[in-house]
Amino acid sequence: MSKPKLLIVEDDEGLCSQYRWAFPGCDLVITHARPQALAAAQKERPSVAIIDLGLPPDPDGVTEGFATLEALVRQVPNMKVIVATSHGDRMHALRAIGSGAYDFCEKPMDIDLLRTIIDRAVRLHELEDENRRLAEAPAPSPIKRIITASDAMLKVCRTIERLATTNVSVLLLGESGTGKEALARAVHELGPRAKQPFIAINCGAIPENLLESELFGYERGAFTGAVKQTIGKIEAANKGTLFLDEIGDLPHQLQVKLLRFLQEQVIERIGGRQTIPVDVRIVSATNMMLEEQVGEGRFRNDLFYRLNSVTVRIPPLRDRPGDAMLLARYFLSRFNREFGRNIRGFTEEAISAISGHAWPGNVRELENRMKRAVVMADARLIDAADLELAPGATDPHGLDLRAARLRAEREVLQKALARSNGTLATAAKLLGISRPTLYTLMEAHGVAHAPGDASDAAAGQAVSHSTNTG
Ligand SMILES: Nc1ncnc2c1ncn2[C@@H]1O[C@H](COP(=O)(O)OP(=O)(O)OP(=O)(O)O)[C@@H](O)[C@H]1O
Ligand SMILES: [Mg+2]
């Protein structure tokens, strides 16, 4: 990891050397006045800046300091600016926060406190950067509707692409929600039949006695209630693709009929005498161990071989490293658009919960949790609670250092707020951090505060609070 870049805007040489000495872990860019600071910010793109309010030509006032702050915030909006204020100067501190400063620190500097503020600022900057970068990253997958960056899944996509141009029967095997239907559609859309119909039928969802007429259609009067001639799904898919979903649920009697159709490529409607030629490409899918069913005699061997010229095994989401987060961001931007919301990203806790969850319902589960979270979240960032994921459940052994640190931070934060009766100034003092830092922490953890402090309203304008109690 490279050192975080820290921009200093300070006219006092003595203080500059103190900074140099105090932050050996940072890459310092030292400037003494506004023009130089703006040029350096543009060129170096530091993650954090510390600026003195008393800058020349107004070293004893604050006009130049505020002008510098405002120009920096405008020019590099994602940089976190910390303002050095005179001791006890609350008014200017709050005004600075209102003008877009991330935090303030009183002179004479308490270096330990400043270090904590800078550490947090750097982390927040990284997190926002990462959010932005991933939100802008194009989907690397070759199939439009499939978002993935995992090698195993990319391999599946390439196989699907190749198979699409052929006419072979494809059997998709995968747990529920892994994208079987999405891939079946891709087989159709990337092939020569794309302009013809794609017809899907779920063999597990239709009662056995109706399934036959759904598949093969019927003539008028074929049975009670058959008031008019009706085309079945197979016939409707003529020249296109027929997607047989949950093929493992196909009853035995229909397995025989389907096999006959696949061998002879003709059907007869129920109650009909005429054989009708049908040309369809077959894609089938199941989340069961079809081979085992064949072994146990529950699924016909000959049908199995007909359906499965090629088997494509779709890996579960838990075996696609990094994909859960990639998909979460994709769904975030999609649902932001769909629901007219403007949620900017995820808290660190949400990120570790998403990466740590086993996703038994795969992409479908993630999609549903994200939809709910985007609708329900009331902060700018989605929290683990919005996703209804337990933050602690990510690692049963509690050995994930980052998660443990976040857990501890949240606990201490809640204790301090409880002990201070919701008075933020007291809570900040108990925690040894500044008030804006406390706001950021509360927001990151989705912790609400019971209003007990009159001056909170002023600072609250700059930092929006979460009212999420999860
Ligand atoms: N890699 C992916 N990128 C983007 N969206 C995806 C991806 N995989 C699945 N989806 C979406 O997730 C949802 C579930 O996918 P799909 O219906 O294809 O899964 P399935 O395996 O057929 O699930 P089930 O077994 O529950 O029927 C759909 O809305 C689909 O568009
Ligand atoms: Mg499906």
C-alpha cells in the first residue's frame, strides 16, 4: 500500500516541521498559501488536507483561510479537509464544517487526536474512492445480463457464447438463483434464433395433469373444458428456443412423451390426429442432482442424454470471489434508478457482511436484499442492517480483524452515547474524538442519536445523520 497523501496549507514554518515530524506514515505535500495549495491539490490529488485559517495576506483573520477551504472543496470535492482553528473558536469551527470541511482541530495541536482524525479521514476517502471506482467500472462479462468478475463464471459465460451459435441441447445445472434462466436467455439471444420466440416452461410449477396440455396443446373437445384449439409451449417455440426449467420435476409419463418429441421432432396435440413438425432448440435447467435421479431410476436415462449434449455447471455465488460486492453495486445503481433514490454506497460493516455472507439463495437473494435495502435505507450509505444481514455473523470464529475492530468501535460508540444520555459533546469527549468525527462514526454505523444537545442542529447541517437504529 502506498502512503496516504496529506496536503498541508500552513504559513508557520515551525508548525510545518512539526507536521513533518508527526506524520512519518504520510506522504506530505507542504504549501504556505492558497495558489500554491490549489496547484498542489490539482496535481497530487491528496486524500486529506490540513489548512490553517489564518493565512497570508490575512494571517490574523480568517478570510483567506475560508477562501482557501472553499476553493479546495470545490476543486477536489472528495478530498477530506481538516481545519486548524484557534483554541475555543467554536464559531469558526462550525462555519468551516458548514463550508464543507471534514473536521476541525484546535491549536495548539493535540497530535494524537489529529492522527486519529486523519486516520479516519483517510479510511473514509479510500472507501468513497472504492465506491466510486466500482460504481463506474464497466461490467467485464461478455454477456450483457451477467455481471461477474470471477474466473469460474467468466468461463461459463464463454462456454455459453460458444454454445449459442450451435444447435446442441444444453443442460444448465446450478443452485437456485445462480442465473440459470438468465443464461438460458443468453443461449437464445446470442444465437441465430434470437429473432424467434424464447418460450420458458417451469416443469416444477405446473400440476402434472395440466403440464401435458401446456407442453403439447390440445384440440377443441379433447377433454372437458377444451373449448377451443390451443397451441402448446413446444409448438409456440417453433424455430426458436424452448427452455425447460426444473426439468428434474418432469413426471415419468411426460418424460416418455418429451423423449419421443426430441427423437422425431414432431408433436401431436392432445386429442389431435395430425403430427406437426416442430423445430426447437432445447435448453433445460435443474437445481437437482439429475445424474443421481437417473441412477435411482427416477429420471429416464435416454432422456437425460438427449437433453444434455453439453452440461454447464453454474458455480454458486459463494464460489465467485468478489462477485457478491460487484453485484451489490450493480443492483445499487439499478435500484437507485428504478426507485428514484440516491444512495451512495455501503458502510464498511455492510461490505464485510456482504463479502462474508454465504448467499444460499445466490444472486436472487442478493437482488432481493438490495431491493429492500435501497427502498428502506434512510442514510446515504447502506448498512448491514438495511440488508438484514447480521454484522457479527460474517465470521463465526471472530478472527476477522477488520470485522472485530468495527464491532468493537460500534460497541464503544453505543456505550458512550448511552452514558452521555445522547449529549453528543459529552459522548465525543468520552471517546476522545471531535464532534464531526463522532457524526461520521455514527453515520457509518447507522447509530441514531437521541437529541439532547441544542447545538447539534448547527453542525448537523453539514453532516447528515442516520436515523437508522439497526
Ligand atoms: N450474474 C448475474 N448478473 C446480474 N444479474 C443476475 C446474475 N445472475 C442472476 N441474475 C439475476 O438474478 C435473478 C435470479 O436469476 P435467475 O432467475 O436466472 O436464476 P435461476 O437460477 O433461474 O433461479 P431459480 O432457481 O430461483 O429459478 C434474476 O433477476 C437474474 O436476472
Ligand atoms: Mg429459474
